Amino acid sequence: MSGLRTVSASSGTGKSYDSIMKILLIGDSGVGKSCLLVRFVDDKFNPSFITTIGIDFKIKTVDINGKKTKLQLWDTAGQERFRTITTAYYRGAMGIILVYDVTDERTFTNIRQWFKTVNEHANDDAQLLLVGNKSDMDTRTVTYEQGETLAKELGIPFVESSAKNDDNVNEIFFTLARLIQEKIDNDKLAGGANSGREGNININSGSGSTKSGCC
Amino acid sequence: MNIDAYSSTCQKSLSCSDESLHCDFLTESLFDERSLLTFFNDAEQRDIKSRIIRNALADHNLDGLTRLGSSNFGFVTTDLRSDCWLMLLMDQLKLSKKEEEQFLGECGKEHVDENQVYLDVKRSFTGVTDPDRKEMLRNLLQNIIVRLLRKYPKLRYYQGYHDVVSVFVTVFIEGHEYHGFAQGEENLSLSDMTSKGDENYSASEVGSNHDSSASTECYEGELSEKTIVSKDKLFRCVEAFTLLYLRDFMMNSLDFPIDQLNVIPQMIKSRDKQLFKKLHLDKIEPFFAISSILTIYSHELKPVENQPNAPIFLIFDYVISSQSMLVPLTMYSTLILDNKDKILREIALNVDNFENTVDLVHGVMQQVLTSASYDEGVWEKVLRLVRSTSSKDNASKYKKVFNKFSTILTTASGPKSSMGYNLEYVTDLLDKEINENAKRKAIQRERRLHPRESKPLVRLFLYAHNHTIPFICRVSLLIGLMALLVRAYRGGQVKALMPTAKIFMRKFQGSSIAGLYRGTKIIWLDPLHELLKGSLLSKSSTSSTVSK
């Protein structure tokens, strides 16, 4: 089934956007998930940004292919025990960013585990993206090629970034949002072609599925 | 350790005019808003209250202190606060001299979670602007946490524990310069730790971390006496608070904290059914409250030095005085109930902005908490409401929700008239909780491995276990289950049901119905008992017990 859809902004509250995308950041503790987010949303960098406990979200409205898109960005705690909680928020995520730290090999190795968790809990058609953060550091232990190889193996796009130097941070979110938008557009086309098969999963079924609650 | 020294100092500092302000005439309402004292302005009330607290400290009047800490203004000033916390916590967890000093001399073995501690400590005290002070606070924070984990290696560190400890650090360090401290521990500087944390965590790295931390203990000899005493007091408080109040959180999973969260919807349901329904609390888990509960609000309300009236300190005053971990939960549900209109308005406005109900409620609650974190008035009101309703909420009402060794049902279950707990008792509780947690994990694993076979029965059983169901319904449930088992046996499906039965048995033994089950006098339960026992002992020889 298709979990990808934009949420229509048709309610009478006068929303100033065309669609919403739910995006999730996951990865080991300390790889810089919150820093990437703060850099992107507030254009700030604080090397000692606070620990995320449980789950937090931020919103940023961007322009994707001429459409005002509200990015709903969910930031998660990295410590393993929080997975029980954070996986409850995977549902309906249209994009998932898997982050590791290029100076910490263990966070890179653990990406496979994160990938597995995503497969267990997220929608099948969620768009994934692998990010190697802290590319500005000269204490790097994971090469760009290693990251690229892993991404190829998992079949997902790959970016290296630095929240500190603001390298590639916007690219992460814009690339992901464009890929999601493409998927939505393709789905729409496909939906039009064979509406019999997936006809009852309406691309604009925002309010309908909102009320469906959880499992 | 010279912890008792302060009481004699307090005694000396008493002036004659203070003598009249003893706690004997204290009533619960002395410092609430309806009290006669509202005749005075806030500053005057604070002044009167600090004098009363000083006297209570000098008299070692613990009853008086608990009432003072639970009322308006809490313990008023940072100096009084640290003394009161210490006196109360030392009374709540009694340690022998040997237990207190254990580990002070030796260095202890590296704890498995130390790397996570380093990662979080370097992200602590972000609000402190002076870099030296920040470094010093972080050093102290790390030192206290590592020392505690090494002293009690069975405790597992969770993200958020560092927030709780930073509240104690802030209260105990205010007014201390600690220059010697920072210099003395140069070799444990954070940059040192950080670079190690950032590289891979190979055994050699871990080893060197161990060495550098270990040497901190040995540096204490060079610190000034005042510093050591203060640091030891701080450690003593954190130690008692952790063991008595935070045990549930310091397992290797979040199962017990999640149990605690589940009380929040129940509290809301009992007070406002409509709100309960509108927030879909029957369908979603209250994960949105996890950071507030795990950190007793210290994640949202960061402690800052020289702000003795900040809500976070008043919250800790209240929690420690009432010796109750139900307080943070009552506070959360009160916060929701008190912001009902705002929450419902936001829910209605945002229905289309979120993908599902879990996200929607989380989003709205995050918004409410964020705006509350900038508004001290919100917390003052919540505390006022909680103080006035706390007598109605007691932990036994929610007994079913928690494991039976939970802090909420044992060491932080409300004011005790008894003499406090000793270490042996508390570490025994810790062992039992760890055991319960392991059992819970085993059941979950089993459920994941055999979802199809176990689902209906286990679910039914878990439901029965987690909800308050009248006795008669439980009996009928049991009879129903018995019938199912008998039928399954006759149909030759016993083998297929084996995994279910095993889980069932395990759950059964740990559950409140266990009393019923063990009561072999109850004849009508015997067939089930025998069947289960038989089927567990040997797969082939259950026949005789089931035949009527």
C-alpha cells in the first residue's frame, strides 16, 4: 500500500502551504542529528547541542518544485533503549535520514541495524537517505568511498555533510524532499493509470487517515 | 566525610529572635495562598520561611522539613535547599559509615555505559556562558555519574539521567569556586574524553578512559577540605535519590518508565473522560511525556545557578519532601488538564497537519510544554494544584500498572513514618527489579518469535493483567481459558500450544492472580494447574490430569 501522500491543506484554517512531508532523523547517539536539524531550521550551530530524549519535532517550510512544502522533521534519541519509543513514530514517515559520524566507525557499522529497524517499522515506500556527518573533522575514520559503497548496497542515496561548516546540510533536506515529491508525482500518475488497483488509497486522504488512530 | 558539620554551624548562627519561629506551629497551609501569611509580601514570606527552615534544620525536624519543602517557595534559597535535600535524603536512605565511604578510596571498574555518559555530559550545561565554569560543571557532573555507576555497576545509565544529576550539581556547586577542582582534574578534561568518545570504542580506548577517570579519584587528596565535603554531600544526595527514586529508569530497557507513563492517561480518564477521549489516550501510548518523566522536568526546565525560585528547584523540593515519584506523573496530568482548552484548540487546528494521531497529540503536547517552559506561572499553578490534590492520588490506586518492586510502590511511594531504608533493602529491590525486567523482556522476545501462536491468548492475558478488572470477570476469564486449554488438549493441539502455555505460566507466576493460582485449596483451579504443570514438565504425560 502507499503510505506516501501529501496532506492537503484544505481545512478552513488558511494554511500557507501546499503539502506536508514527514521526515525522520535516526542514527546512533552523538552523530549530530539534532545539529543537522538546527543548522537547517535555524541556521545555527552549537557544538554542544542538547541531548534529545525520546522524540522532538521541528517544522520548516520550503519550496519544492514551486510548491510550498512544510517539512515536519522528527528528531530521535540515539540510545538504543529509546528505540521502543522512537519506532512508534516511524509510521507514515515519507523520508528517513540515517545519520552516522565519519569520525566514529561504530556509528557507521550500526547503520545496518538502523536500516533493519526501518524495514521493520516504516512504510515500505519511505524514501531513505544515508548521511555521513562531521565531514569537516580531520579525525575521520570512515572514508567517503565506504559510505558510498554501503549506500549502494542498501540501494539508497548518500551525502556527506558538516553541520559545523554548513556543508551539504540544505542539500540533505532538499534532495530528500525532491525525491519524495517525485515519488508522489509518479504515484499520482500510476494511480491515474490503474486507479482500480490502488484506487481507494487516495493521495489526498489527509484527514481520513488522521482519524484512523494507531494500530 | 564531615556531613553533620553543618547542623552545628546552623545552631550557632541562630539568633534569639528566631527562636520563636519553630516548626511546632507549622500547619500544612502556613505557606499556601490562603494562609494568613499572604498579609506579607513575597519577599517577607520568603524571609520568614527561611528562618523557619533554618530552625527545622537545627532541630533536625524532618517532619517540619517535609512540610516546608512541599509548600509554597519550597526551600527558598540554594544554601538551605542543599542542606535540606541532604538531611532528608540521608534520612530516607541510611548508609553506614562503611557504605558511605566504600569506593571513595578505590577507583572501581569501568562501567559499560560510560561512553554514553561522556557523550551526554559534553552536551550538558549549554546555558552556562562562562566556558571555564561550564567545563568545571561538566567535569563535576561526569565525575559524580561515573563514580555512582562504578559504585553500583548494576545500574544502567539512561539519556536524561545526566539532566537529573545536573540539578543536584547546580544546587550544590552554587557559591563554590572550585578552582582547585578544575585544575586538579585537568587530565580528565572533556576534550580529552570527547576525542576518545568520537573515535572508535576499541578496548584500548576504553582502557585509557578508565585510567584517566580513575586518576580523578586519586586527585581528591589535593582539593581543599571544603570542596571535598561539598562534593561528598552532593554524591551522597545523588546516590540516595538515584537508588530510591530512579531505580525504575535504570534498568536496561524503558519498560518500567513506560509503565509509569501509562498512569497519566488513567489519571486524566478519572478526572475528565471527555478530554481523555479527545486526546485518543485510549488508543495511543503517552510517549510524548517520556522526557519530562525520565528527567523530572529537568530536560525542559534546565537548572540555572542563582535562580533559587526557578520552578525546577521547587519541583525537586516537592518530590524529595513528599518522597514520591507519583508527583511528576500527577504534575503531567495536571498540566494537561489545566491546559485543556488550549490543547483541544490546537488539536482541532492541527488535525490536518499530522499524519496520524500519535504525531498529532505529540506535536500538540510538545507545543504546550515548550510554551510552558518559558512561563514560570504555569509551573507555579501546576505545583499549587498538585499540592492541593496530591492527598487524593496515591500510588496504590495504580498498583496494577507497576512491577511490584517499582520505586513508586516502594521507596518513593509517599512520606513514610518509618525510619528510612537501608542499603541492603534497596539493593535487594534493585536486584528484584532487574529480574522482573529480564522476565518482561523474555516474554516480549517470545511474543516476537511466536506471534501467531501466542497472540490471542497472551494478549487476552496481558489485558487482564494490565487493566483493573473485577474479580468475578477474572474468574470467568480463567474459566474461559481453562476451557480453551481443555479443548485444545482434546483436539490434540497441546503441542501447538506449548509456547503459549509456557508464556502463560511465566506471566501467571509473576502476576497478581498468582496468589489465586498458588492457592491449591481452590479445587476448581486444580485441573488448569495440573494441566499447565504437566504440560511443562513432560510433553507426553498430561493425560491423567485432564480427564474428569
